[in-house]
Amino acid sequence: MTRFQDKRVLVTGGSRGIGKAIATGFAAEGAEVIVSSRSEASCAAAASAIGDRAVPFACDVTDSDAVKKLFAFAKERGGIDTLIACAGLASHGFAANVPEDELLRMWDVHFRGAIRCAQAAFPQLKQRQGSVVMVASIWAYAGVPGTLAYGSAKAALNHAVKVMGVEWAREGVRVNGLAPGFVETDMTSDLDPAMKDKMIRKIPLRRSAAPEEMAGPALFLASKSASYITGQTLIADGGERAR
């Protein structure tokens, strides 16, 4: 399939996990993919693994100047048709004692970082009638213990998807979200086996997801097949939130 032939996609957090799987999916369907993460070495390694349709460019999404440089680079290459905002970090801490700086760190990466990138991408997306996919999380929907910092930032991102989806629709730019459930990535690899088993038992499909299983929903949201969908967040969690 070549749904994205002659299209250009920028993936933040694209050097590993869900971001890398999504970047790989776009490249497989004909897109040129700009793979971005904080580490130059990680970006280069991921782009090399994805193939000759991938181009690396390191960027810390919490750094406004770095984000400007990233999208200037994208503009030099002709502009982007799709932004996948996937940069993220894991966090766990109970509400009574989670440090303020951890709250701010999650906010700066997951929410402000994604909005910063979307705002920088907007002129290019408007010109090319493109779209944004914000990678959120199912932890934005439930009061799971230990997820105050992470889940709150993702919940704010879900609201941003709605607002931008409405505001940017008049400019021909669609904005949607993707909320993965339990996905096997570096961020979940250090979970206690007993806790992991408990989490999987709550999933109707009775298994975790591979990162590649998030690529299909992301590609759908960015494709012409979703041309009348905006301001929505697609939950991909094996049925967990359906309970």
C-alpha cells in the first residue's frame, strides 16, 4: 500500500517504542518520515533501521528554539502533511507525595511539548491541508493510582485535541488523538511481573499490545479514510475502557 506516497510526516518521539513503530508504518506506505527525539544517536539509529525514506533530526520538545529549528528543517524539505506528536516519558507517583517538579516535567513534555510542536507545524499543515495525531493514553480517562502527573498531562492533551480540532477545521487541518492502552515498550519493560499480569487480566483481549499495533490506528487517522474525523481521540486498548 502507498497511501502516503509523496507525503511527508514528522514523528516526535520517533526513535523507539510506539513512535518508531508509527514512523516505520508511514515509511512502509510511501511517506518520507522525519524521525525526531532528544538524542542525535537514537534518531540516526532509528532512521537507519526504518530505511531510506526516514530522515533523522534531534529535538527536545521542551526547548522552544529546538522546536523552531525542527520545523524550519521540515519546511526546507517542502513542509509536512502530518505531525505525529509522540514524545513522552514514563512517570509513577502517588498524589500525596508526587513532587511538583515531576508534575511540571510531565506537563512540559506531554502537553506543552505537543502543543509547541503543533503550533510550529500549523503553517505547513494549513498550506498542505494536513493533520495532527496526538498520542495520548488511556490513563487520561481513569483515576488509576500512581498516574497523577502522567495521566493529568495526557488528559489535558485530550482537551487540546478537541479545541484544536474545532478551531483548525476551518483552515482544513484535522487534529485527532490516539490513546493506547498497555503497550510493550521500554516505558513498560520494568513493570513488576505480578503488576503486569494484573493489568493484562483487566484487558478483554487478555494481552498487551505490540507497538506496531498502534501504527494502524495512527495511519488511519492521518489518511483520507478519516477525512471527516477531527477533534476525536481513538482508544486502542484491547477493550479495557469498554468495561
